[in-house]
Amino acid sequence: MQESGEMYLESILVLKEKQELVRAVDIGAYLGFSKPSVSRALSLLRKDEYVTVEDSGNILLTEKGKAVAERVYDNHKLLTKFLTEIGVSPETASKDACKIEHDISSESVEAIKKFLKTR
């Protein structure tokens, strides 16, 4: 899965925590993307069975999609915490975590978890 697909799945997960229904327009507003971009991405995510879309327009993560979204979002939260603990401002830490969360190895994630537990 490409980074952009992971961003969409993570966004759906985050939006679902805040509101009952998640529609394409919500994702576009959250990510700052155009409606055609969101439509194309959702089409690909549906095709690859990461999301389903109800007749009402509500977008749901499949189990496969939820697993990816949760992994990326957990990485984001972990990286944000790590960066703030070493002195990075919360805003910068969150932005930087967004850049790192898609490419970090599981070995590095586990090492950061272990490091944070010892503090």
C-alpha cells in the first residue's frame, strides 16, 4: 500500500472517532484534498477491499483497512509522544510524525516503545 492510501485510511479512522458518519466530503476537508482526488482514492481503496461505502455515502473501513489504519495511527501517536519527550514542540512533533509514520520499520517502532517504557 502506498503512503497516500494509508493517509486516507488513517483519516477515516480518526474521523470515525469524532463523528458517526464519514463521507467523502469529510475526508476531503480533513486532508485538504479536492473532491476528484478523494473520489479516485476511495475508488481504489474500495477495489482493493480496504473500505466499503454504504448507499448513504457513509464510508466504513473493512477489517483489512482497519488493520492498516490502526497501525499507521498507532505509529503516529507513538512518534508524536517520542518527539515531544525529546523536546520537540507538540505541533512540530505531530507534523513530523505524519511524515515518518508510513516509512518507519517495525524494529524502530519496537525500540521506541521500549525506550519510552524505561522513562
